[in-house]
Amino acid sequence: MHLISALNWGDTLIGLWESTGIYTALFAGDGWKNLLMVLLSFVLFYLAIAKKFEPLLLVPIAFGMLLINIPGGAEQLYNETEHTGLLYFLSLGVTNVIYPPLIFLGIGAMTDFGPLIANPKSLLIGGAAQLGVFLTFAVACLFLDPKYAAAVGMIGGADGPTAIYVSESLGQNTAIIAVAAYSYMALIPIIQPPFMKLLTTKKERQIRMTQLRKVSKKEKIIFPIAVTFLCGIILPSALPLLGMLMLGNLLKECMVTDRLKDTASNAMMNIITIILGVCVGAKAKGVSFLTLESLAVVGGGLVAFIVGTCGGVLSVKILNLFSKNKMNPLIGSAGVSAVPMAARVSQKVGQDEVPDNYLLMHAMGPNVAGVIASSIAAGVLLAIFA
């Protein structure tokens, strides 16, 4: 009996040892990939907390990445085989593309389209900044499945929810797309300035712009309704994102739905941001993330983002050839839809040249135009593969 009892205890201890994350990391075939992803999550924590690069996005993403890559943790949190686990059920909102439109609802409730309405040329700048999306898509089609190429191209819009929406709608690898998109959004202050300075002269960076006209409340109320109808009737595939963006903005501007606007821009926005971030991070499992294809996606996304930045700057220079009142080309870089980070970068680079030159409100026009343009770009890509 004592011998049997000893054997049972031995089996129990062996089973306990084999259930630990340490055993999985040391002896499971892909355990080392999980540990590398854990280290990557630490890098994202550092960028978010120490450097304050998009902490509201990167902290939940990094934590989700940490959770899912702790060896043995995936079976408890995100078991796709058995359809169990907290993050599996929360991620249904990602796979069924529910969260991205809700994020856009919150963004709309926080966005002032006044600078765009006051300077309609901003729409052209925001559209030109989508050059990175379509150029990268065209080139990536030579090497990747066209649907995957479309998802990679959307990284160039610097819009995480839109990139997630397109990749999930087309059934692609959302994890690498989302992590790349949000990482480049966070690194905008590092990535954009060298290209902004490369494409502009010192004289151009010193251009002072005239004050924007005052936009009436009636214009601000009509704008989201008109944009929804006009874009929707031409490109219905853009409506889930664009429609929610404009609904949020209408809640803000109509001044009779303050409670709804406050909920959309605060409580709901914060809840969805946490859930979306953790779920995106939880999709970044080492075994599927650390591949040559993933590295190509990261590289392609960076190229798309840089080309988008350059497209916005160059579009302002072209518009200046036909305009009496010159615009500072630095505001063109804000045509990517990272609101308001990209506009702040335009302001900072401009003030490096002329400390009392205030470009922020002028840059907000192309910035919010970029949000609209990225939604339209997503609709175009989805319509292609409909």
C-alpha cells in the first residue's frame, strides 16, 4: 500500500510539473517563441509607460500579449479548439468586427470637424495621405494573397480600428496587423519628423497660415448627416465605420444628446478600448506571430505609413502651386488618421522652426479628414473583395 501511495504521489508531482509554464517553455516545441513574445510585451510596456507612446492602446495590447504567451496560459484564457476561456469570448467582438465601429462612435463623439469644414482642401490632403494604403496594397499583391495585402496596406492609414476591421472582415491575421498599426501610431513622433523635414525647405516650414474662419453650429450639424448620406450611397461598404463616426459626431454637435455623447466618448470608449486592446494582444501568440511572413507585414506596414506621410506633405506642396494663400506643408503629415497625435507632431516640427507659429488647428483639418479618408479607403478595399 505504501508503495502504491508513493507511486500515486510521484505521478501527481510529475503531472503538476508538466502542467507548469516552466515545463512548457523548456520542453514544448514552440515554448521559446512564447518567451520571445513575453519579452516583446515588456518592450511595449516600456514604450507605453516610460515613453508615454499611446499608453491607452499599448498597455492593454501588451498585457494581452503577456497573458496569452505565458506558457500554458493560452489553454486557460483563449482555447479556440474547445471554445472556452475569458479572452475567447471577449474576442468574438473582434472576429465579428463589432468593436472597431464602436471605437469610431467614441472617436466621432470626441472630434471637432470644424477645422475641416473651415478648410475643405483638408479633404484632399487626407485623401492623399491614403496613398500609402493603396500603393502598399498594389505592391504587396505581388508577394501576398490580395486580401492579406489589403490588410497590410491599411496599416498605412495609421488607424488601428480600421486596420482591424479590414483584416477581420477579410479573414486575415489580425494580430500582426493590429500590433503593427498601433505600434506605428505610437511611434509617430519618431517616424514622421525626418520625412517631413526631408520633403520641405526651411522657408516652407516657416509659413504662417491665416486664422481659420468660424464654423457655425448649423454647418457642424449638417456635416455628419450629409457625409453619411453621400458616402453611404456611393460606397455602402464604408458605412459601418463611417456611419458610427458620424453618429458620434452628431451626438456631440446637436446639443440635445449630451448624455449619449458623454457615454460614447467616455465610459463606452474606455471599456471598448480596454477589451479591444487586450483581445488584440491575445491574438499575438508566439507560434503564429514569429514567422517570416509576419516580419514582411511589419516591414510593409512601415513602408505604407511612411508613404502616407509623404503623400500628405507632397499634396500640400502641390495645392500651394494653385493657391494664393499658402499652406504650411507640415500639416500634410497629419493626413494620416492618428488623431490628435499626428496634428501635434505637425505643430511641434513647425515650432522647431518658428516658436510662435501655431499649426495645431490647421493640422487638425487634414487629421480628421484622414479619419474619414481611411474609412473610405477601407470601404473601397472591402468592396473590391465583396
